[in-house]
Amino acid sequence: MKSGASGILAPLDRIPDSLVGQFIDNASAPIGQVITSNQITVTGIDPQADVSISVDIGEYQINANAWTSVAGVVNVGDLVRVRHTSSASPLTPTNQTLTIDGEQDTFTSTTESGGAFDANINIVASRTSGVSPMSVVFQAYTSTDPVNTRDQSEVFRELGYYWDFDDPFTRPNQGATSATYSLTTRNESKDTIIGGPIVAHTFEVAEGGGSQVFNVRVRVKTPEGEEYLQEIPITCQAQDSYFSGANTIAVSNTLNTADDWSLTSYDRNVPSTATRVATLGAVNWDTAGGKRILLKRGDDFSGEGGIIRLLMGQSNVMISWFGNLADSRPETSTIYLGVKSSGGTFFDVSQAQVNALGWGSNVTLDGIRLPGIENCTAPLDFGWHDCDLDYNAQSSGGGATLVNRGDVPWANGITGVPFPRGIYVSECTFIGSEVGAQSSSPLLNISGLQSACPTYLGIFGCYCRRAGEHNIRVQGAKIYCIQDCDIMGEHVGGQGGKHNITMRGQGYNQVGDFSDLERLSGSMGDALSEFDSDKVPSTGLGVMQRLTLSSGNVGQASTNISTYPTNANNLELIEDVLHQDIEIQDSTVQDISDIRLGGRRMTVTSITYHTGGITRTYNPEVEPLSNLTNNEVVNGVIVGTTANMVGGPTRGSIGNSDNRIDQNGQTDDVLPIPTAPR
């Protein structure tokens, strides 16, 4: 509001700055799809002024509010986007005009040249809504390409994928403290990735941010040059929006529970109606479903050993923090998620317990320091985010278990045990102990042994180092992505050469192992077709990308990556596996193979070696297990024969796998590189 020379208040300035040219048109929109514009900011009006806003077609959104087509009002500083459905015809523009108090700009989408492929792009998300921090695994390999007669397996490894998570970390109330994967050497952006058809991302909304929608997009490019775009909306709620104060328990052993903790202003506050307790033991972990348990940053609860044992069947549980980010994460002892009885273990689960309790879903650990994490037999959307398991200077710790199979309940006739679906490990640190004997380090930093069989497993933005055997080992992986991690070896258990990453398919031991394993009705695992089930049951599909690997300078000689069967009697093959944009660092103990591959179709590209190495491959359709091909690799270029690799030297081979994207975004032969989806 302005004041004139006479002191009389002038009218409010309600005329915004010009909008012309603020929208970025989309010149290659997919046919018949919802197309969303970039955000523009309302400027030029007085802070007290409300001015009108409307669109002629489609809808608009103000900040993170709901989309609408009804005329409304905006204020200075508001962020506005528009969206509309593109034309059903190729090469046809659709114009949408936004008007703010007389000022206008037009957002135009022009459809692509057409073709049948665009109608068959299919993004599947492991979940589409949840509470911050909300991790999701996405896949687009169930798309098809009928125009170029590619089947599903060829779509997996022959197309280029450019993912945009609509998450630039510039929104108001966005929760992330970093726009990059800061635990890793490469420090890549979280918002976009050029890579394979399986990716992972964590969405965050800060306290007070309400519910926000992220329109995740993937642009797919064929070797023939066709590009197509698809998007899927993901809804993420702030913790304080989902959990009421009445369903929040705040825990501190340094504050007085008689005081009102909500009166203190923190980076994350305590609701005034929250329950306040002084110990973890005061929380009823048998009835924690639907609750948020906040531990005060700077407090150490590790003296209450083994207290956090969440009972089976507890869903929608958040174990997080309150206080200031400048203080250290709250520390606990090992946390057990989904035990069979009050204060019990995971093992020897009975049919009565399964029937009475069922299996919990949507359980998240956020911002906790602890020596170990143990998931139950059938975790369903369990996430660990920003957890610190760096126990390098302690006598033990630094390892966690994705799935505790224990006695393998279905082998004992127990029914109602689903495959694990949705396990997310994001931006966590795992470092084993260097104090005392080497045996004090964990057997594995991230463990999925005993036929874990996870569907939609994402390990991303993590740092792993020092374990008795492998840094990461998962048996029976169905759909997985290991992305943006530093996996740094140091296998100190004295049991011979081990692997930084070992991923194996669902053929562990024998075919009959999984014949009685129940799945969730309607789960995405059921929806996906099985490849060649007569050969290997429930084979895996995996992507490893944007990784830095090292064997470390202590411990046993090691292999950086293995997708190889344990032995000739096992059918642990992965159906399709893509290794891309991987850097292998120098190591003084590196003296066995860098990468050992086993699978029906293998694609490896853009591997940078800082030492020479040996790559071993195994393809059951071409050669027996006893007849392995050794290939010397120098700076990622194959030296020697590729005759025993799938399709010869230009498909699924080392150093020259066609239609993939290399480290610098450059083409390798006929590699399709999609343009940005924005």
C-alpha cells in the first residue's frame, strides 16, 4: 500500500508484472496426456492485495494447493502452474491462457509425430502416496514398443530413460536439506537421472508443508529416434499433516516431562497435544500403529538396550526426531521392526500369530543413529532414511537386515506370508567397527540373506564400508535399484574374497522353495509377468547405476559386483540386469574379478576403471557354469572375445552395450539419449 504526499493512503497496487514469456512451451508433448507447465511467480502487486486468477481451459495450481479450474485469487509471491490435456492428434498445438488481473500468458503443448509406442509407456510406482520422508521405486520396463516390435525384455535394455522427479528442492516447506546425494563421492543431483528403467527417489515435505503433489515424468527414447513422455503423480504429506498431536509421542531424557515442550521453537517442533515421556520403555510398541514417535536430537537412548521392538501388524508408524538439526541425531540401540510377540523376536512365527497380527506396512525410520536395524519376515513399504550406522569407532555395529526369514515360515506350512514389497534404504551410512577383533564388524552392512525375496527394493544415496563379508548381499531380488551409492569394500572377515554388491534372483537352492510363497492380492508383484518361469521361478530385474566402488585397502581381495550364482546347484539367475555409469577406484588388495555377471540378459556400459580388472560372465543359454569366459577390461573397453555374451559384442556385452547411456550422457553407437522431460 502506497502513501501520497498529503499522507492519504493510496490505493493498493493490484496490477501484476507482465506475464508474457514466463511459460515454457512443450514442443514434443505425448498425445492425449496431461501436460504441466513450469512454475511462475506472482510479482508486482502489494502484499495486502488479492488479485483475480483464471484459466480458459484446463486447471491451475497455487503453491501446493489442489488443482482447480474455478477462478480464484492470488497474492504476491505465490507460485502458479497450469496444466491441460494435449491433443489426441499428432503435431497439434493446445493453447491454455492464464489471466491474473488482466495480465496474460499462454502455455502451449504441441504433440509429437505420433506412433503406437506412446500409448504403451507405463510407469509403475511401488506406492503413490505416503508420509515424508517417502521413498518410492519406479519402473518403466513394462512399457512396450509395438511399432519397432520390441518385447518387454528388449524395452528393458535397449531404450534410453530420462527421469525427472519434479523435485527441484526449491519449493516452500520442502523438507530436504540437500539437493544432491551428499554422502557420495559424485554428489549427483536428486532431481533427475539419465539411466535405466528402474530408479528410486525420496520425497520430502517439511513441517507445515501440508500435502504436495510431485508429477514424476520419464521421457523414453528408442534407437530409431522416437521420444515419448509419461508422468505419474506422487502425493507426499508432511509428518505433522498426517499425524495429529494426539497421535504423536515425544521422547526426551534431558527435558522435564512436566514442561510444555511445544513452547520451545525447534527446527522440528513438538505439538502441544503430544504425549511427553522420558524413556523409550514408556512407549507401548505393541500399539504404535498410526503413531509418530519423536526422539529428541542430542539425546542418547542407547542405554535402553533392545527396547524398540515393534510388534507385527503395526502399520503407519514413523520413528523420527524433534529438536534442532545442529544437534546430533538421537541415538538408540538396535531397532527391531515387526517382532512376533511383545518384546520377542522374528523367529518361529506361528500360524496363530500370523492370523492374529498380520503384517505391518508403511513403517519409517527417519534421522536416527543406531548400531543396527532388523526388519521382519514380510516388510511392506518399510523405509530407512537419513540413518547413521557409522560405528567405526565403537566395538560393534554398522549392519542392518532388510528381511529376517529365520526359520522360513512357509517351509513349516505357515500360510499368509507375503513377499516383502517395498524396502527403501536412502541416504544412510553403514560402517563396521574397527575396534578390537575383525569379528566385531557386521557380517554384512546391508543383508538380505535366507531368501529375502524383496519386490521393489531401493538402495540409494548410501555409503557402505567394512564388513565381515559383503557390503550388500540380497538373495532372491525381484525388482531392485542400487543407485547413487559409494560401496567401499573392506571385507575383513577372513573368509576369502567377497563382493561389494551381491544380487541374486529368486531361484535360490531349488525351484520348489517358492511354490507355496503367498503374495499380496493385487500387489504389483502379481501384476508383472514372469519371464520364462519354466527355467527359473520369479527371476529378478535390476539396475545398478551412478555408483562408486572400491575394494578398500584392508581385508580380503574382492569383487565389486556379482550377480553370479553361488554354485552350480543353485538357480539364482537374474533375468535382466543393467550396470551403468559405475566408477571403480584403485585398491591395493584388488586381485580377483571386478565384476562377475550371471543372468539371461546382461547389459554393462560406462564403467571407468582406475585399475585393470577381470570381468567374468555367465549365460546359461550359451554356456555351462563350468565354462566361464574371462575378459580383461582396461578403462571399460573389452579386450578379447565376447562370443559367449548375450547377442555377441553389440548387445548385452561389456564395453559396447548398444542403446544405453554412458557416463557423460554421450552416445555409445546407436544409444538413444532422451531430452529433458520438463
